[in-house]
Amino acid sequence: MTENLKIPKQAARQYPKPPEGSWTEHYPELDTEPVSYENSISPEFFELEREAVFKRAWLNVGRVEQLKRKGSYFTKDIPGLKTSLIVVRGKDDKVRAFHNVCRHRGNKLVWTDYPAEEVSGTCRQFACKYHGWTYDLEGTLTFILQEGEFFGIDKSKYGLVQVHCDVWKGFIFVNFAAEPEQSLHDFLGPMITAIDYPFEKLTQRYYYRGDINSNWKIFHDAFQEFYHPPILHGHQNPVMRQTDYQDLGFYTSYFQAEGPHRVGSTSGGAGGKLVPEFYNPIEQVMRSGLFGPWDPSEIVTDQLPPGLNPGNKKNWGLDSFQIFPNFAIVFWETGWYLTYHYWPVTHNRLLFEANAYFTPPRNVRERLAQQLGIATIKEYALEDCGTLEATQMGLESRVVTQFPLGDQEFMCRHANKVINTWVADYQQKQAKG
């Protein structure tokens, strides 16, 4: 049972741990002054951000389980960069990424009924629907209809345009730079690469997405702090309706920032560790809810996977790792995890994606417990979404331009600082030619 779960102390880490206390003050480069959110309302900043951040950073686009065998592929649209990718497992078992554009006349190469929809499947080659130009799984152009009409064309020069692609722990990342400034491993850094979680065992995936009229960073901030739950979610969450939470708030027990990435840890919240009567009847029956299934999955042992609970907190319940710029992995104590992606479309619109990963259910009850957990989390996400357009409207009025952030909003302050730093760095490099 969850209440008997043992959380051991972690082995010594290879990166510095901030002391306890006021988290923001341990990072003097962040300062404690009010911040500006001009970077979330300015179309001009959005254009800079596309070049300075999304064309330079490593971006997660999926997992290797989506490419189960040689010839498996999926397409991934990156709306903020106005491009689509083909991610494919080649005959040599290597995962590659290509721009989803035929080299003949620029037609989108891989799609089915609607070119704006992402697709997946298995094939031996990719053939353009327009004129039949054909490419193998390694991106090489292999066939041109009426090739003799093309004035001695050299097919070796017209392969698909490749995108830098690498894999960490089964997560597939791409980089759109002509030459990445860092390897994926160096970009992630020791705080992230220290995570050694059995991702490959959690293959039951649930997915949802939303098209939202706000800047991507505004939504990102909504999921980077736990300052809001007692107020925003208090009417839906019986636990948060308790007087202590309503009067005193909820506190994140540990924060850490390393490079452009950050993590926040909180205490546990699965029903088995609290009073079950706090929960709704369906949650009590199914032993599941906002925090996912109450009963630990088969991966939970008396040894917590390396890299988790970096603050060695006794009552650890979840870690929220924010991987710059737009990817998050949230680990839960009962042995499952969530991923979030915040894909910018324009300066005031984003596509939000959530994936939940569990071990395959062994029976109907486990399947229903997983589905209830995801349905509950989706409802809470909708509550968060309900504030985003109002935030965007308030910011765009520019009536207020400086905003105080508390210590519990440490990750929001850090994210804001990193974005501005990356854009400033890009501008300096551009000015130097």
C-alpha cells in the first residue's frame, strides 16, 4: 500500500544543492524585484524568440515507443517554426528526423486526408502524392518520374533535409540549428541526465491537447507553481478546501535550478496517504483521482529511481522537472509520469499537449483507475486554462507592467529570466555578425 512506501535517501549528487530557506535568494542572478511580462505580449519578441530559442534549443518531439520497429514513423508539426517533421526508425534501427517537405516542388511529403493533421504508420519508403518523387527511410531520393527530363539531375543532392536528432532515455529530441551549440547530453546537464527512471516499462499512454489563446509562457507558468491550487482548485479538490490550505497556502518543499532547467518537489497526495473521506465517492471506489492511481505500480520498490527527489525530502510525492524551453516531466510517487509540451503558435496562441504514461494495466480495475486519474487531471487543467485568456488580456492592456513574484513562484521567475537571457544572447551574436 502507498502509506507503507519507503523513500530512501539519495546518493550524493554531482551538482550543488541549494540550502534550505528562501529559494529565490539563493540565486542572486534572478534578484527579487517585480518582473515584466512584455515577452509574453510582444509580437516582436515572439519573432526573436523563435530564432533565439526554438531554433537553438533541443526540443522533445516524442518517444521511441512511437517507433516500435524499423520503418515506423510519425510526423510532428512545430507550429511556431512553421514546419513539420518526419521522425522515422531506419533500416539500421537509427532514429532520424527530416523536414516533411518534398525536394521537387515543396509539397508536404507525408500526410493522409488532411495535410494539417499529424499521422503515423509503418512503410518502406516515402512517396510524394503530387509527382511521385520517392525517398528511402534514410532520406535519400531514390526515384524521379521521367528523370531524363530534369537536365542531368543528381539524385544524391536532393535527399530530404535532415534535422539534428538524438535520444535520451527514450525521449527523442531535435535541434533546428545548422550546427547545435551543445550536444543533447550537455544541453540537458547533470540534473536531468541523473534521472534513471524505467521509462521503457511505462508504455500505456493517454494523450490530450488544447488550442489556447494565450502566450505559451503564461500556460507554462500556470504549471510551474503550486501557489494557486488552494484558490483556483479549492472548490473541486476537497483536500484543498481544508482551512489550513485556504488560510496558509500550499508550499513546494524543494526547488533547484541548473542552467536553463529547473525542478520543484512537493509532498505526497495519493488518497492512501491521506484521509479517504476527503475524496469524492468515485475516487474512493476507484482508488484514483487527481494524483493518479492510489496503489503503487509494479515499478515502485523501496529504492527510488536515481535523480528523483533531489532534495531528499521525507514526504516526497512528486517532482516537476521543467526542461527548457517547453517540455516538462512530472514524476508521481505511485509509479507513473506525465509530460507536458507548450508549443507556441503566435505571440498569443499555443498548442498544449499532455501525455500520461503508466505500466500496462493488468485488469479492468487498473485500467479504469488510470482513466479516472487522467480525466481528473484534465478537469484541473481546464480550470487552469480558464484563467489563461484573462491573463493574456490583462497583460496586453499594459495597465500594469511590473509584477511581484513570491518565493513559491521561483520557477516562473527563473523561466522568465532564462528566456530573456537567451534572446539577449542571440541579439548580441547577431549584432556581431
